[in-house]
Amino acid sequence: MLCALGVAAPLMLSSLVLHLARAALHPGCLKVSDILSCSNLGLEQVPKQLPATAATLDFNHNHLVRLEEGSFAGLPHLVTLRLAHNQLSDLSPGTFRNTSSLRHLDLSSNQLYKVDNFYFQELAGMEELLLFNNHIVRVESNALISLVNLRKAYLSHNRLTDFPFFSIQEHSHPFLVTLDLSSNRMPKLPLEDIAALPVSVQSGLFLHNNSLICECAMYVMFKRWEQKGFNSVKDYREEHTCLVYGEPRASVQFLEHTRFFENCSIKLPGLLVDIESTLQVYAGESALLECQTSLKGRHLTYQWVSPHQEFIAPPGNNNTMRMYANGSLEILAARVEDSGVYWCMVLDRQQSRNETREVNVTVIMRHHEVEPFNTGFTTLLGCVVSLVLVLMYLYLTPCRCWCRKQAPPATPSPANECSAQSSILTPTPPATTEGPGRKVSNNKHVVFLEPIKEAQNGRPRDALASEHPKLHVLRSDADSVTSVFSDTTIVP
């Protein structure tokens, strides 16, 4: 009996602990594996007891007003925290203490009015920060300085009138590729600070739908970004607007209607002066990209960014690219998808200087050359075809003569020869013919033969008539012989 109680006691104790843990959570929370979802439950505060194995916490669509210090401490595996659509207006110091593993933080659609310096100072591993659709009017100069691994930051649909661009210069955020500041209230942009940003940041800087005042320097910057094919401009071309003379009612889509900036020729120092080189390579061949820089010294750090926003550092990337100590990048076997603009970033940490260079790579597929059109051959062919047609016309065309040769006599007679001089077809023969006594029948198609001479090879006409029985002599005229045929041509 005692033994049974001794065995049952630990089981009862573990069941009690599990029951207490469940009692600390709202009964509507759903836990699946390492995901805990407590969304849309009307919670006013974060539960005190959270499962230590949780990697994702979802508290979206609740009534959270405040986050206490250490609200998420003791969660070593926490990677994603969703706090969107609540009523948070401020964050207490130490809110994210002991949550260094956090990578994705969603604070969108709350009532935050500023981003203070201490908000995210413990989140060195943060990669994605969502702060859009709040009431933020100010971002402190060092608010993002601790987020050295930050890749994407979204602050659109707020009330910002400026932003500390200088705080993310000099490659303090080497992985930052998206900074969304669209749909705010910024009237002017610090163009020189923006020009000092790495190209990888400029290409992902979204500034559309602000209250920008139309000016040449601003227009030239965005026009240059459009020429470079930056997605931040290309995808939102029609939403880039500015106010003519600052008048809110005179908003113009300055990338669509450029006539307002026809006389702009301003070039800010460092803003549009890019050292860009082009390189063409056949598919399958290697290509060497040089990182030219004016910086000198042994304390230089090189880094490349591919057209697909991939960071390439020594020794290379996925066995397709090799990087050397002097900053050169070699594409081992070029592919068509490797085409695009590569950015080389050079950083001198000792002197706090940096430079960015671009190399535009075009990979060309090899094509078999098509033999050019040979005009000489076609001319010769045309001549041969013409000659064949002429021969066909000469030899295959039916004879148009109404006289055909009989079996050749012993002595050729010109009377049966079919020539242009021996026969003439006339539908209406003349009333008289040449020579005296020549007559024809009226209304007859007559074939006129050449006059028979007095003698043919020394023979008289009578002998000639006997040799040609088909020739019917109508009159024994010593001067001429006339052969008359019916309307139907007789072909022997």
C-alpha cells in the first residue's frame, strides 16, 4: 500500500504542475508543437507563464496596452513574436530582455508614437522589424544602431517627417536590403545622407506617397534610381508624387509627367556620380569582376552584393563564385540568371570611409551563325529557271502552222515548207492579189501559197502537180496556181 502511494505521488505532482501551467494560459490559447497562438482573445496583458519550448508566439488582435519588463524572458528558443493589432503606445525598458534569439518582431497596427533608443537594444539578432501603421512621429538617431543583422524594416503609414539616414551609413547594417518609409509626411529628403548609403540600401529604399516638395535634386535622384531599375521605384512608379511649390492641391506624379523638370540639370556631389563598368560574357565561361576603389591601406574590407540581393564574402558563394583578397569576384561558370548589376562595397574601418562600385554583367548565349542570304546564287538560279522556261516554250508549245510536212520527198519542195514567208492567215482576204489574173473566193479563209515558179529544178508545173496530188488545180493558168480551202482548216 505504501509502495503504491510512493509510486503514485510523483505522478500526481507532475499532473498538478501541468495543471497549474495550463491554468496560467488563457483557455482559448492553442499550442501546436513549438507554436503558441493566443490571437483574438481580448487579452489585456501577456500571460505570466509561457511554455519554454515556444519558438513562435502569436498575440495578434488583442487589447494589450503595455508590455512589462522581461515579458518574454526565459524563452531561449523564441524566434518569432507577433503583437500586431493591439493598443501598445509605448515599450518599457527591458521589454525584450533575454530574448536575443528573436529574429522576427511584428508591432504593426498599434499606437506607438515614437521609436526610442532603448526599445530594441537587446535584439542584436533581429532580422525583420514591422512597425507600419502606427502613429510614429520620430525615430531616435540610435534606435536601430543595435540591429546589426537587420535585413528588413517597415515603417510605412506613420507620421514621420524625417528619418536618421546617417545612422545606417558606413555599413553599420551590412545586411539591410529593405527600408520602407512610404506613406509618411516627409516634405524633404536629406539627399546627401541618402547618397552615402550603400547601393544595396538605396535599391530597397521605399519613399513613395510622402509629402515631398517638387525640386530638381529630388527628381534627379529618383530618375537615376529608375534608370538603374531599382524595384523601389519601378514597382511604385505612379505613386511617386510631389507638391508643386509645396501646395497640397498641386500634387503631380513626377515620374509620369516630367515636363515640370525639363530644365533640371543639377548633380549633387556623390549622388549621381557612379563608377560603373560593364562586362559581357558567354554562358559557361568564367568572368572576373574587379572592385576598383580609391581607398588605400591594409584595413579594407570587401563585400559583394549580387543582383538577387545575396551577400558574397570571402571565400565565395555556393561553389559558383570565388572571391579574392583584393576584392575581385570571379563567376566560375556564367549562367543567364547571373546577369545584372553587382555592387562591390569597400569599407575602411580605420578611417570610417566607404565606397561602392557597380559592375553590370550581361551573360550571352552562344547561337549558331546563320549563312547570309547569297544574292549571287539566287541570281544564277533565276537565270537557269528563265532558260528552262524559254526552252519549254520553244519545244513544248503546239505548232501554230496549218501546214505540216509529209514524208520528205526525194527532192525537197519549197511548196510544202512551213515558214513565215509561205503562209499568211487573213480572215478577210483582199479582192485582188498581186499579179495579173490572180483571184480568190469571197468569204473564205485562204491560205496563200508562194507562187509556183515556171519550173522546179528544170521540171514543168505538170510534173510538179503530179507529185502533189492533194493540190487541186482549179485553173490552168500559166502565171499562178491558187489553192482554195473550205472554212474548216484541213490538217493532213
